[in-house]
Amino acid sequence: MPELPEVETTVCGIRSHIEQARVIRCIVRESRLRWPVPVEDLASVVGCVVEGVLRRGKYIILETANGSLLLHLGMSGNLRVLTGSDEPVRKHDHIEIMFDNGAILRFNDPRRFGALLYTEKWQTHSLIAHLGPEPLTDNFDLDYLYAKAKTRTSAIKTIIMDSQVVVGVGNIYANEALFRAGIRPSRKGVNISKARYLRLIDAIKRVLEQAIRQGGTTLKDFADTEGKPGYFRQSLLVYGRQGLPCFACGGEIRQTRIQNRATYFCASCQK
DNA sequence: ATGCGGACCTGTTAGC
DNA sequence: TGCTAACAGGTCCGCA
């Protein structure tokens, strides 16, 4: 489900409710997520104040003085904030984190590709330590990406979806950014000029920023922390549009597979 | 060191 | 209508 904009939307949605609130209880109904939820370790943060709600790549971090919770939404995960009257527990509501101000964080994840982990120091955690730069910072620039891509033999789409190269670019936004940059997803990264990498970096930043402004992309079931969908779907130019006319030239959008992921492009606009 | 396929899951949809 | 297969927003791991 979630790529960077959806995770960012989620983080912004929960922050005002739980920052500076104290964790009073964690309920784990289903511990079989991507990795077993370390129920014992979660006790470390009970009684602690959430001092920061951060995002690194697609990981959500709840920071306390006694360690942090690391949350990943996987493909189908969703976080809701409950405040008032409780809503009934539904299928796949696996985890609940309760706070002293009455707020409840409820994690729902049908496919269970998501994760909840505890770490004393998230910055050096093995899942975080080797991540590439954040795409919306100045660290993600032409010199960096050009140098990085030159060492790779794979398609540019594969390269920008590699979280060791840059975090947060999932399948939807990789397709969208490559269309906006006029680059064929299958083109080898080594065969792209500096000028075109500049367009690509610009396109990645623009598409992610726009998606964040619109609350992410709801294809089927993404919802923000209040249960509302994201509206970037209406701004998708190629994703899911196979057989339909290209918005730029009228040609037919084609679908193929790269790294076994659905890939969409316009053969005349993207070379 | 990089690249690829498989693995982890459930739910929805397309096809017969 | 009903069964089956394919596919879905992610990404780690093991092997070549």
C-alpha cells in the first residue's frame, strides 16, 4: 500500500495526537507480522512519553527516552488514531498502543507484511542504518545519483526503487516519476545522460511532494489516520493506465514487467 | 558486490 | 454462479 507520501501522511496524522503523550499499554492480538512482534520488549516503552514521531524512508519511529518503536506498514498496513468512543475491533486489527491522553493507535494489516519492532537506538538499527538518502532533501542530488547509478547494470526503475539508493520510491511513484522525466523504465541506468538524471531527480521530488499535498494515493484501501482516502490517484499519469491514451501525446500506454513489478510507460514520450 | 527469484500473507479480480 | 489463478502499494534473504 504505502509509499513515502502515504507514510508521511500517516506520520503527520498521528503526530499531534501522541507526541508528548505517555504510553500506558500495548495490546498485541496478532504477533505474526513480517517478523514476530517482540511483545516483551514493547514493555520498555510503557510508561514513557513519546518525544518524537519521525519518518525514515517508509519506517515510522516513535521515540521515547527508553528506546523507540519501529513501525512499517508493509503492503497493506494502516494506522488509525482513535480518540472518542471506541470503534469495534475489526478483522486484522493486530495491535493497539494506548496513551494517557485517551488516544489509541490501531494497526490494521491484512497481509501482515508490516512490522512493529523495538530498538534502543533506531539510527543504528540494521533495517535503518544502510538506507539511502531521503528523496526530498538536498542530499539526494545529481552528483549523488549519477555516481551511484554508474556502478549499476540494472534498469533505471530498479535503481530508483532500491532503498539503498534512495528511500521511499515505490512502484507507483517510480512509474510516475519516469514518465514525467521522459525516461523509459527499462533503460539501463548507465545509459542515461547527466541532463536527464537532473530531470529525473526533479520529477521524483515533484511527484512525491504533490502526492504528500494530496494525502497520498488510494488505489484500493489506503486511508489516512482518520480513515479518509488520499487523492493523488486522480493525478496518476501512467500507473494502471495500460491501453489508455497518453495524456501528453495520445499514444497508447503500455504495460510490462520489471523485476516482476507492473511497469507502465508511453513508448513515444519515454526513451 | 550486484542481481535475481523466492518468500512472507490475505483479499480482490479476471478468466474459464 | 462458482472455482482457480493471477495479481496487489514492500523488501529481506539466500544463492548465483
